[in-house]
Amino acid sequence: MEALIIGGTGLISTGITRQAVAAGHDVTVFTRGETEADLPASVDRITGDRTDREALERARDAISLGCVIDMVGFDPADVETAIDVFAGHVDQYIFCSTVDVYHRPVATMPVRERAAREPPVSEYGADKAACEDLLFEAYRADGFPATIIRPWDTYGEGGSLNNTLSSGAYVDRLREGKPIVVHGDGTSVWAPCHRDDVAAAFVAAIGNHEAIGEAYHTTATEAMTWNQYHRRAAAALDAPDPELVHVPTDALREAVPDRTTALLDHFQFSTVFDTSKARRDLDFRQTVSWEEGVQRTVDRLAADGALDDWDSDPEYDAVVSAWRDATESFAAELR
């Protein structure tokens, strides 16, 4: 099938582009041309801004479209324009959404595709939910051939590894045996999924009529606690068993709000998602283990010169010291 990927050079979309070519599809990426990516030679490129209607129309008319994969639809107004531009011109429109469309904390687990959305967890999540609503409305009203895919924490080559303080020095801290800050007691659940597994679900959706009008979770099927997350990452890097410094989420938010936005909207919540629909219709599987994914991601970071030294983030150790002093003072006060 002739596929136009709006995006195509990001973390997930690079994987989609490569796998779609490997599956025999003719792929064109539509990007602003600002991000370099190692794509197959057969991939055609169109430069333009997806917020520009005329640019979208030129991309639509440049090729004999079968499928559009929209990886950068964040604003409902832009998605509304895309529906108008591509309606009647494509057999399928695959939209990259997010599990952030759901309210947190969730009421029940595992989370299914019809879970509650209000109140939204973030402005980003609210906008993505509004984009989805437009697509479903167009499907119900006019048969617009929308498929919606909702990833979660997707990582891999070209990206980084999440951590409580969002520190670029995280990997080197693990390797050097430095303390690692963990929110709460480290027993909340997290489940990263490698981008190649997520990308495979998108490619399996291309031309898949069962997927039209449906939404799918493409999230990890092997959840772990944050304590396990750090210990298993250290083991994958042949690093010492990490010294985990547990700090309450509220205390971290109060002390360093500028570097704990992800903690507020994401990390603090335990969430497990039901992927049975994606397994059934898209043959979705988690094939890349956390350990393998960590090795691959860090190898790429090293090759790109993107690993920060552990001592490049002095505020990190200031947080560790301040919390240790506070807990010692607390204990001493009650003795």
C-alpha cells in the first residue's frame, strides 16, 4: 500500500517507516525537514508543515494514497483539517494518540479502551482526547476510515530512559554506583515498551479492515515496579546494584517542580493496560525485553555522544543530601 506518514522521523515513527518498507509498502514521509533520521533509501520525502492546509493537500495529491499515518496530530483544529483534506482520498487514517487520554488515577485495572477520561490528566491528554473524538465522530457520521493507536512509555534508540528527576546523567549515575532518586517507595507500577514493538502494531494496522473504527493500546505487557525498573536497568548495563533513595512524590514536587512535571502527570500513577484487542487484531506482542532495550538505547546514546556525566547534574546530589538530612532530623526529633 502507498503510505504517507505525517512525521516519520521521530522515535516511534522512524521504527514505523523502516518496518513498513520491510513489509513491502511504498512509504513517503511528510515532515518539516528539521529532524534527521536513518531511513531506507526507498522512502520518499515531502517537506511541509502539517498545520498548513495547502501543504497537506499537496502531499495528498503527490502520490496515490492508500493510508495516512498521523504521528504529529496534537491540536484538534489540525486533526479537523486533516479529516477534511483526506476524507474520500484514503482507505485508512491511522492516528497516533496516547494513554494520556485517560483520567488518572484510574478506577480499575487493567485499563480498557473505554475507560473514563474526565477530568483529564493534562492539557496534552485533553487535546489528544479531543482529536480522537473528532475522528470517531467522522467515522460514525461519514465512514471516515480512522484507526487510533494509544502508546504509553515508548523508548528506544534515538530516545532516552525515563527517571524520576528527568536527568540526562541517569545512565552514568547507574554505572558509577551513585544514588538514584525514586519517587514514593518505588513500588508503583511502570511498563516501558520498546519502539520497535509499538511500531509493529502500526504497521500491522495498515490495510487491516478490522482495525477501522477501533482504538488500541500498544503498551508494555510486562509491568514492573520502579524499584525493579532501576535495578534491572543497572543489571543490563553491568552496573552495581543501585542505591535507591526513596522520596515522597509530594516532597519532590514541592522542592524541584521544574524537573518533576513527568512525575506529576505520569510516573506517580500505577497503571496497567489491557492489550487484548491489539493482540487479537494487530498481533501486538512485547518482544524486546527491558534489559535488551536498555542496552540498545544506551549504546545509541553513547554513539551519539548524548550521555551526560554523573557529576554534570549537581542538583541531583543536592536533592539526595537534602532528603537524607531531613529524614535524619525527623528521626532524631522523635527519639
